[in-house]
Amino acid sequence: MLSVFESPAAPPPPDAFNLAAYVLAQADHVPDKTALAIVSASRANRWRYGAVAQAVAGIAGGLLAQGCSPGDRVLLRLGNTAAFPFAYLGAIWAGLIPVPTSSGLTEEEITAISAQLRPSLILAGDGIALPQGSDARVLEEADVMGLADHPPVAPVLGDPERPAYIIFTSGTSGQPRGVVHAHRAIWARRMMWDGWYGLTAQDRLMHAGAFNWTYTLGTGLMDPWTMGATALIPAPGLSSTQLPLLAERHQATIFAAAPGVYRQMLRAKLPPMPKLRHGLSAGEALPPALRNQWQQATGTDLHEALGMSECSTFVSGAPGAPAPAGTSGRPQLGRTIAVLDSDGSPVPRGAPGVLSIHRSDPGLMLGYLDAEAETNSRYAGDWFQTGDTVSLSEQDHITYLGRSDDMINAGGFRVSPLEVEGQALSFAGLRAAAAVEREVRRDVTVLALHYVGDQIDEAALEAHLATRLAPYKRPRMLIREDALPLAGNGKINRKALRRRPAARP
């Protein structure tokens, strides 16, 4: 049996469509219900559905009054405030193309992005780096929010295949690249409601991320709003250890975060969260040990999802269909995926290969910005290749084995770094770990484990791993680090680790 999963295609969106108008359609039905609460240790700033829709439509009208025309690109350099999602949806409402970016990008980084993007307008938050050399108009955050009082305009409807927004992601060359998404991308997220979230209109979903992270924009805001649920977003400056108390205080029923946030939360005893039904995890692979620890601490499950900037999340566990231990779940109904070999052919079930998505998936990007050749290079026939190495079981469960370029060759065996790291992190006192393939002399490589932890007995760590990993999976080098290098997306920068000297001070 080959590694192909097919299910009936999801129904298409209407021919005349607008992503932002679709997200806020519930405002006509529940205008007085709380859509958004930005919560802190002492207060909550709440927005009702009717007020959100009015602000978005007003900002849309205001942006058009600034001289923008449908199809213009708007660069968002805003902080973790309500201005970010309101401006993002307001631009889409007006037929503009917003480009959300992290407020942490340096001047050099955002200048490189702006040079590719050529925006017509930049929305600027206080103290956030702006691109140099751009002739785009700059509108300050206070003025952006002031546009909410502008007379509202009707949403610009059109072909759901037209561009709606652009996000920038790390390229394999180390240079950021723009990913262009269509208005239909939001329609594809309907498959996550049952396939990952178990989301209902009665839910109160708390997301630990900042507004300018696409995981937050999608899972934390747009999906709850589409359903008519309430989005809870922690205010800037809160620590991960404060989040459980806020979740309890604001009666969160679903909690969403990256695995690193869950790990930090679990360092302290968690308060009771009686309303919590389950948690959601994405952004990086969820270690089974961390999922077990959360289950024991809260009595609820963590449901993981696999996705990427080019297609959001499309493989997941869900309430009623939790992922078996060690797997990430199943392809969501409505998706068609395959696991391919280097020739672009499906591998047998259970064999490792590259996770690939059929080009008909409504959530798949339109392409990379001004890079047709690079876009085409990601396809093998009708299959978009994600770069993730996985296996697909006979029961349609996906086991994530790592990024294709992160896989380790250990004596001729392919080893997933995540497996090694997961076992290492179960050792007491170890706070972080990254397994990489290191060259020790010309054409000779070994499996090395970089770790963060105080007073670690390396002999005891080796003995610990020896009882949990096959000999070829065991690290041949242990390298203590003060901290692991992170890429701009917050994930471990394995390339940087490979370049580090083996001996660390």
C-alpha cells in the first residue's frame, strides 16, 4: 500500500469573496458578544464583535482615503496591540495586501524584506525598526487606530484566487522569501475546526503568541472569530508562568502555544483550570514526554498540528481522534497528501519520505513572491513538497521525522534529531537540546548533542541515552552550551550549531 491519503475535496468558497468579511460575518449575528480580550495580570481590554467589525471597516475606508488602491501592498510594522489584527483585516477588507512582520526584525532585516516587497504604505509602531531607502508613506500606529472612526466602506469582493496577504519565511538559502496567499486560504481553515481544534462558538480560546505571529493570527484570532467564539490574547510583557493563572481567571476552554511555552509553564505547579478542554500545539514538533507531562498536570490532552507558512496546518490530532503516542495525527478531512521519494513517487506505507500536498489544496499558497522558478522547484508533478521527512502508517497516522535537511546520517542509518532530543530532554536538569550531524574530520561525521543545563553529569546522561536509544542513534559528542541559537522564527538554528567549534568554554 502506497503512502497516499485522499479524501473528498472541501466545497469551494463563493465566487465573490473577501477573507476579512468572511472572518467577521458573525458580527451581524452577535454584535454584543466579546470577540477579543487582551488580558493582563490586573485587567482585560475587551472588544465586542460589532466594534471590531466597525473598526475594521473604518480602517479599510481610511486606508483607501490615504491614496491606497486595491492590490497595493501594506507593510505592517506594528507591536503586540489590537492595531495589528485590525489593520491586517482592514487592509484585506479594502482589497489591499497586508504583510505582517515580526516587530523584532532589525533595520537590516526589514530593509531587505521591503526591497523585495516594494510596499505602498508602512504602518509603524513606536520603537519598531523601519526599512531604509523605501519611498513608501509611513503611518504611525496612533493614526492607524484613528482611522477606525473613518466612515466604513463595504468589503471589496472578488475572485477567491486573488492575493490576500503575504508572509515572509526563512528560505533554504538563509534569505527571507515572500509567500503569497489567496483569499481562499481562510476557507481552507474550516478543515481545522473538527480536524484539530474541536472549536465551537461557545469556546474561549487563549493563544500565548504575539499578534504578529501567523500562528496567532490564524489559530488565535481569525478562526475563533469566524466561528463566533472569543479570542483571549495575553498582553505584552507577561511571562509564560503567568499564563495558566490567566487561563483559569478568564475561563479559557482551549489553550494554544508552541511546545517551548508549554515546557516553561510546566516548570511550576499549575493552578486548576476547570474550564479547559484541551491544548493545541504547533510551530515545532511536540515531544511525547512534554505531552505526557501536560496530561498528568492538567488532565487534558495536547493536540499537535503539522503545517508550514506555505499551507498552514493540515495534519493534526483532535478531540475524539487524538494522535497515537509518537505521531502528529492524521491528514485533515478534505486534504490530499502523499509521502514521496527522491524521484517524486509515493513510498510504501511506513517508509520515510517527503511530506507533500496536492496542488488542489485550497490552503496552499499561490507562490513565492516574484519567484516563479523557485515556486515551480517545490513541485513534483502535482505535489508540493514540504521539506518535512515523515512516514504514513496503514492507519493514516503521520510520524514526523524532521526537516529533510536536518536528518542525520549515522553509520548509514537515517536518524531523526527529534527522537534523540526527545530522549535527552527526559533527563533531569536538561533544559534544551539539539542533535546535529557534525564533521569531526574530512568526510567523517558523528551525531552530536548540544545541550543546555547546569551541573549535568555527562556520564549519567550517556547512560540514560544508552537505555533509550539504539547504538547508532546515540550521540558520539556531548557539547554543553549556555544557550542554543535560534532562527528568526524561534526554532533551533541547526546550521549555526554545525558551524560552532566542538569545544565550548
